[in-house]
Amino acid sequence: MTTQSFTGSAQRVEMRTPIDLIGELIDIHRLPEESLKDFKNRILDVYIHPANASYNGLWNSVARELGEESWAGGLVIDVDRTNDIPNNPNSDIVISTRYITLTDGTTTLSIDKYDRAGTGYFVGDLTDTINTSGLGFTTVTWGAIGNWEKSSYLKRVSSKKTKYKVPLFSTNMHTMYGIMHSGNWFTGDISFSQDTKVTTEAASLATIASGEYYLGQFARTVYTGDYIASGTVSFSYQDFPLVIPISTISINEFRDGEFLDLITEQIENEFSNFIDGAPTVEGAQFINELLSVVPMYYGK
């Protein structure tokens, strides 16, 4: 009787699972060495933060493909809700490439995220500046900021939102539940379609008349002075609290004036205006990296 022995090395084999099949349906495949748990979370993230050609979609997809936690932390800015005082409908916050602009309708504060003694604002300094601005905003941090404490990679967002063509069905009162965020909003303006003939805001519900409407601040309800059988209403509102994610990536367009300010030398012309000059060292790095991957050129 002879005895045979075999030697070999163990090999890791990726077993197909139902989660892999779900990923194939949406054209997502497991990465090399990616665990089943990480793959599941990536599939779920596709549904929560979808990718498309919009700024938000690109921001979601780039972060996900690079394995970055783009939603791991950030800022939450809210308006002062002390004693349930109605919020100023003229308040507004805009986060752009370079600036954070806040206003209460009377005073405007523009914060240059890159200009804090030449080093840029850190998140702690930024929250202190907003909280002490006197404009009625309260700012806190959320999530794991980690080593990315610079505010230069805050996602570009605005507190102003617009809804169009919300239907009014056979009533003189239309409740905005499901459209607004559970009381965390206040209106800027509202308008109706021509067939409703409701165009003027009344001072109070008690004084509402034909052709007028009254917007309930906390009830999230539009009251109209007419029985409306059909029609639509569109309105602009400020979305608070405003959640601003912070990321290790930044998406900018070269034609964005604020971005060009950051990557080119700023030259003062004869009219005392600053214009874009030659690329800075950082700007040249951006340009060279783009030239290495896409067929484009900078200038002539």
C-alpha cells in the first residue's frame, strides 16, 4: 500500500452572495479585498447618496469611488429659536467655493474660508465666528471631523430652497406636511398660479379676504381667502437647520471665479480691480494633473 501526500498553499476565494447579485443589478461590483460588510454599505450608500451629473451627484460619486467618508462629519447651522420667536424670513446662508455668506436681512457677513491669517479657518474658529456674529445663527459640529478640521472642504450648499407646482386640491387650506422639514423652516416668498387669483399675503388669518392668502408659520399651512378647486402653488423657503458635510475632497469648476481667485495670481489693474494672472504653484499642480488625464489645455 502506497501513501501519497500533496502540498499546496491556501487560496482565498471570493464567494458570490445575494449581496453580490444585488450589486450586479445596479452595476456595482465588489472591489479587490473588499469585505462583504463594506460592499453592503457601499450599495446602501448608492441609494442614500445617488450619483448623477449634478454637483451633489458628482460629490457623492467621487467620494464613494475614492473610499472617502464625505458624510462623516460637518457643521449644523440653525436659526435662533429662543422662545419660539418666528424666524426672520430674510435670513439666508450660502456656502460657495471660497466664502460663507450669512445675512439676517439687514446685515451681511462674508467669511473667507481661506483667509484666517493666511492659513484658512479651522472648524472651531468658524463656529465661533458664526455664533458671535450677532445675526441670530447657532452653529455646532457633528460627526467625526478627525484631522480634517479645515473648513475649506465644506460642501457648497444654500439654505434657500424652492418648490414648484405643489397642487391645491378642493380646499381653501393646503397643509405642507411632507414638503417641509418638520418645522425647521421659514418662508421667504410664495406665489400661486394664475388660475387661483390668490396673490397677496394677508397680515393675519383674521383679516384674510378674497384674493389673499395667509401662511401659518409653525402649522406649515397655507390659508386662502377663496375656495380653490384646482391650481398650484410655488414657494421659496429657507431650510434650517442647514447640514453642511465636510470632506477630504473638493469639486470645483475652472470657470468658477472664486476658484480662479485661489489658483491664479491676483493682479491689480489700472482701475484698481484684481484680475486673474498666471497660475500659482498650487494652481499649476491642479492644471498639470488635469492635463495628465484629460485632453484639455489651459490658455494658448
